[in-house]
Amino acid sequence: MPDEPIDRILDAAYACFTRHGVRRTTMDDIAAAAGMSRPAVYQYVRNKDDAFRRLATRLFDEVLDKARAAAESDAPLAERLYNVVAAKLDLAVKLWRDTPHAAELLDAGARLSGDLADTLSTAIRELVATTIAKAEGELDLAGTDPAEIADVVLALTYGLESDLTDPRRTRRRLRLGITLLLAGLSVTPSRGG
């Protein structure tokens, strides 16, 4: 069990939201799961919506840390891009795997923490664009802005998020999409001159 009360509360909130859904979870449920009294929980979160928002912040920060580490790795470009984008996609896969209430959680996320999700998407987009821009010698951007390419990569993930019933297939399709995109941008050595 985590040492910090807020961590216990957020872990308990995740367990309750995934077990009962957001609408059916109460502050009493969260307090019981955290092993704390309800008044003690209220010292750290204002209400269920605040707990959800703080939980979303923690999850999104973890995704961004993982994506940044992937972007800064020494792996080949295709692997770096895949891992940056997979960090975001893996959160959606985790929710679908952990709960039958994933759709409600994602909808509640739009209502309660949509701005945080937008910030995460923007940060992932910037990481993809920067990673592409730094691969100057490996890619022929043909005047295309790396941010536009990043938009295409993110559009791919949004499409993949629409069906997460088979996480292996989802990851395989993401890898295929990245491979195809990079193949279209790869610099081909010039032949004899």
C-alpha cells in the first residue's frame, strides 16, 4: 500500500471507478478502499470529481514520462516513434482491460478532465514532431512540416482506440502504421551520378 495518503486515495479511486464505474462510485467507496475515514479523504480531495481529475493527472503524467523516455532513447527511429505513441495508446488499452466501465471512464474523462487529455495529446504530438524533425538525415520530409506528420500519427492512434478488443492486434497495427509512414518518408540513397 502506498505511503502517501493521496496515493492511497487515488489507488482506491481507480479500483472503485474500474469496479463500479464513475457514476456508481461514492466517496464512501473510495474511503473504504483507501482504508481511511470519509472525513480523512476529504482532507485530500474535494469530491469524487476531484479524485477523478487527480487520478487522470497522475495517469497522464505517467504516460508522458514514458513517452519522453522513449523519444530520448537510442533506439532506431521507428521504435522511438512507436514507443512514444504506444505510451498513450497503452493507457486506453489498460482501461479496456481493467474494467467493463472503460467507455464511461473515458466519457467521464472528457467531461471531467478533457483539458488534461488535450494537454497530453498536444505533448505527445510535440514529441512525435520533434523526434521526426531530429531524424533529418533518415527522412525526406519533402517540405512537410513534422507537426503535420505528427497529426497523421495521432490520427492513427485515435482510429486504433476505437477498437481495443485485441490489444496485440492494436499494437501490431500501430507498428505497421509507423513502419508504412516511415517507409514513405525514408531517404533513398541516390544511385550513381
